[in-house]
Amino acid sequence: MKREVEINVYGAEQLCPSCVNLPSSKETYEWLQAALERKYPHQPFKITYVDIHNPPEDNEKRSFAERVIEEDMFYPVVLIEDQLVGEGNPRLKTIYAEMEKHGYTAE
């Protein structure tokens, strides 16, 4: 592993209109964090949930949160090191592949 990657999960309390039967953004964030901790134990990463309607002061996160709204993206939107890896119903296989590009190995 080269360094700790940053994962950002952008979403909102309210489900996106096209995602009614899917878990909420917050539930997806919690599920993803648990899945990654199981797959890559002892390999630290930083995962952050960003509410698109109440983003943090961080300009980069605030800017992307606005983009999610303006472009009507399906949320949750998952970024790994600013690379879009999931939208609406993120797939673990895609997320794992991106993590492994950054040097993470399954244990």
C-alpha cells in the first residue's frame, strides 16, 4: 500500500428520486466502511460522508457536492482519491478494484 487513500461518499438524507428501493446514502456509507475494513484489515483508509445539502467548509468537497446537485447525479456518489467509482448503487467489485490500484490487498 502506497499511502492511506481518501474515500468520499456524497449523499443526502432524502433518497434520490431514482433510488427509492435502495439503501440511503448514510446506510451505504456505513456498509461500505464495514466492507472495506473486512476486506483490507490493518490497511488504513479515510472514509468521509458528505451531505450534499450541508457540505463542509472544505472547498473541494463543497464544490463536488454542488456538482452532484447541479448534474442530477444519482447519490450516493463514491469517490476514491477524486476518481468516481460509484453512483446511485455503488458496486463493491468496482470499489475493490480501485482500492487495489492504490496498493491495498485483500487479507
